[in-house]
Amino acid sequence: MAAVRRVTREQVLRFRLAGHHLTQRRPAGDLVEVAGACGMRNTPPGSSPVALSARLADLTLDALDDALSEQKSLVEVLGMRISPHIVPTRDLAVFTLGALPREEVSLRVVLTNHTGVLDKAGMTATEALERAVDAARAELADGMLSRGALSAGMTRRLPAALNVACRACKSTHVQESLFRLAGVRGVFVIVRTGRENLYAPTDQWLGSAPRTDPTAARAELLRRYLACFGPSTAEQFAAWVGLAASEARADWTRHADQLVEVNVDGQRAWVHADDVARLERPPTADGARLLPPYDAYLDQRDRATLLPDKTLHRRVWTLLGNPGVVVEDGQIIATWRPQKKGKRLDLNVEAFGPLAPETRAEIEAEAALLAPLRSCTTAAVSFND
């Protein structure tokens, strides 16, 4: 039996930074490849250009809009944890069908707040999803709709057990997670036009709906997850995708011959066999990057590896409205929040410790790159360290 490899936290961070294309910026022409690493989460809406700018040189809003609207080489979908992600169109199935819970127990995890109603109605979560998919397809048969129109149409078509009374909008509508699951199933994609979000039938917007075998799509999703978040465990993979742990463990077992066990500071974890060499000799990360709230890199399940000082966790991962973070030489050193004042973008940086003058200069240079992505001409940074 081969000896279990031992790796350090520093190796793991450098490996993950490389997987996320954060060790050095790629050319702007690599937009599709960079987005395809593990998807660019677009939460809150509009944050994906900031995430991509941290990974690409000379990214412009026009180039991103062209990829999404004209070339359609990128597409926005509901994927992991039923959240919006920008992904390569060629990888549509990986981030939709691959992220779709296949087992009843996993669907019940996603619909956890609604399972009591389903049980009372004698309906399984699987049946509920099929009903929602049929309703969404029927509503979208004539073309794209606003979110409100699609939700209202689905509500009319679905039985009462699949709808909820909403105090916020003072109406009854299809259960939110069920609505989003129809997107993960690949029924629709999100098309953003100015301030309006439209939901377009996938086959009409892209010419076809994802038809890859779900098992193959899940295998590729696991492969990309490990390239970005390895070494990892089945339970962490489950949390990242939004699955029951039992379903993720079955995926782990199915691909056990491709996984290599490593020891990370006394903890067992696994990496894909193809990535062992990169883990043993990961590239060095230099310089500062401004990552937006909910950036894919911050989605690591083992937060103590990313940020060992647990007293700082509540400053990075808040209950509501996360800040962005500053990564310097691979380490999180500060948080930041933007405020737009006319054509000037103001950034307030809350450092975890004293910042060297050269670090401040790098952060100011990064802020200048963000200004045009927020339709500003200048940027100003204030520091609180």
C-alpha cells in the first residue's frame, strides 16, 4: 500500500489559488476557460465581473456582455446550491445536470422547509420537481419571461401543495427552491438585459437543452471541484453542490480509483490523481487581488484552512451581506466594501493588521481596475487597519 502523502496548509492554499486562476492573471482571451474552472457565482447579481477581473487581465464589461449575449460562449444558469453561476455554454450540463440532486433524500435536503407539506399531500420531492419542470416548460413555450411572470404562471399550473403564501410579496407563489431546481434541471437560463432579468428556455436561447448523461456530468463536476477545492472530502463536496452526504459519498465511491488520499495537518482528504503533481509543487501566488463577496474561492468548506484565525470568520462570512476580501500573496488580509459616488468608486478596506505601504499601493491599483466594471472613472480607497 502506498504511503499517504502529507501536505501543508500552505501547499493546499497555493494549489487552490492555482485552480481558481488566482496565482497570476490570464489573458482576456481565456475568459471561457477561466469561468469553467468551477463556475463564477453571480451573487449578488453583477459580482461576476469583479471575480473575473481578479483572474483576467484587461477584462471589460463589453467583452463579458458579448460572451453572454452575442457569442453565447458563456451562459448564466442556476447551478450549485441552486445559485446563479456564469459558466461556459459548452459545459452547461456539467453545472446544471451535474449539480442536480438525483436522489430523493438529496431533493428533500434542498426542499427541507417544504417536505412536511409534501408528505401531507402524499407527494415525493422527485414528483414535485417533475411537476415544476413541466409547468416551467409549458410557461416558457412561447419564449422568455420575466421572473415574476414565470413564477406566476408556474403557480397557476401547480397544485396547492407546491405553492406557499409569501408575506413579503403578499401573494401565493411556487416554492422558491422548487422554482430554482427547475433551472438546475436545465429548463431555463438567465438573461440579464439592463436592470431586468429574463428567464429564457434553454433550448431556444442556446439551440438545445443539456442532454449529457447526468452521471457523466456529475463525474466532471467532481473532477473540477477537486481541481479547485482539493484536497477535500465527500461531505465537503456535498455541502458545495447542495446534496445529501449519502449521495456525495456514493459519487466518491464510484470514482475511488481516481482519488488519492492525503494527510492535511492530521486530517484525511482526497485529491484527483491527475492533480497530485500540482499539489506537491504548487505555484506561488504573488500580489494583491480584490475578490467580491461570495467569490468561488471563498466557497471553501474548510474555512479554517482558508483563514486559520476563527475570530476573523464572522468578518468574512456574515449572516447577511458579506464583504469582499483582499488576498495578498495567497493570504486573506482584509475585507472591503464599495460605495459608488457619482463616477467615483469608494472602497473602504478593513485590514486584519497593519498594511505595508507597498500593499496599500497594490490595493489601490486593484481598485482602479474595478472602477470601470462599476461604470466609474476613478476609485478612491480608505484604509482602516
